[in-house]
Amino acid sequence: MLPELPRSSLTWHSRDTPMPSLLWQACTMQALEWNRTLREPSACTLSVPKTLFHKHTILGEMFRHGQGVEENMEEAIKHYNKGAEFGDPLAHLSLALCYTHGKGVEQSYEKAFEHHLKASESGIAMALYNVGGHYFAGKGVELSFEKAAEYYRKAADQGFPPAQVNLGNMYYNGLGVPKDRARARALYTEAAASDKNAKALLEELDMEEQREREQQEKENSRSAGDSGEEEKPH
């Protein structure tokens, strides 16, 4: 049988690894310069290319992972908060994950949900997925399978495999959405290219449907046999 609850619904997708290396190559030197000037009055006038994270979010990542500076979660949280004040959704996402796991801050699902929700407003698939996880588990917000499905769908529409799998499981089980095995299969299939769990669920679904077909054939055969017996003359 397939699982009764969506996979990983009680956990959140994590960003515990540093930003991709190409991004670090593009912004590390600039971030180091910002780090030397942040306390100067003119620092707030530094321009930030819109294609990059806000400078404070970059510095938060650097302090969090010890990239070019000594690892320091207190400094990381300070910079994430400043990035969030500037409306950077990635700063909100980083804060949400810190509050989820209690890293550098007191663990709080309520604050994690608040920051995940802010990050999700920019359409970040990971944030949308994590908001869905909050609603599914009732962590930091009132439990709602309907809302969970809504946010999983928004992330799934962007091709985010964990969301596709969880939404597929919700369709399979009829949680927050109508029960729809075909829709579940379609979502598992979309995710299977890069998600091992989706492949496993597809295999389980194939086996389950095969068992159902075999069972139906047996019942049909039994019914045909019973009908033949009834037609025999006495």
C-alpha cells in the first residue's frame, strides 16, 4: 500500500549547504567588501544588482557557512534580519529555516511560518513547498489539507519534485483534494526524473494496480464459472 500521509510533510526542504559555487564566484568579493564597510554611514547607499541576493543576505550566508569569514550564527541572523527588512525573500527563507530548526534562534514554528509565507510571496518554489508543509502538519498555523494542497500545487507547477510527490500523495489519499489516482500518477511521473521516492511510488502504484487487475480477473472468472453452472440442465 502507498503511504497514508504525504512524504516529508512534517519536515521542510533545507538550504543547509552554501549557495551554488557559480553564485559565490559572482558575489563573494563584493560581499567581503560590504563586510568591511557595513558599519560605515555610507554603507546603506551601496547599490545591489537586482539579480543578486541583497548584500545582507549574502553576508548572512557567509557567516552561516563560514565562507570567507569565521562561522558565526549570531552574525548570520543579524544579516538575515536586515535582508528581510529590505524585503529580500531569500533572507525570509533563511530565517524561516533557522526558526524551523532552532539554529541561531529559539525554535519557533510560528515565526518559521511567518517567514516562509513572506518568502513564498515572491514565488520561490522551496518556500511555497514549506508553507504547504506547515499547513499539512499544523505547525505554526492551523492545520488545513486544502491550504497544504494549494501551496504544494504552486510549487509543483514550477517543477519542484518534493511538492509534486506530496501533492501526488494527497491526490492518492484524497486529502484536501478529490481522490484521483490518475492525477497522482501524473505527478509522480513528472517528479520521477529527479526524485527516487517518486520512482518508488510509481513502482508501488504499478504493483497495486496489477494486483487489482489480477483480482478483478479472478472475480470475473469466478462469476463466469458460477453463471455456467446455473445454465447446466438438471
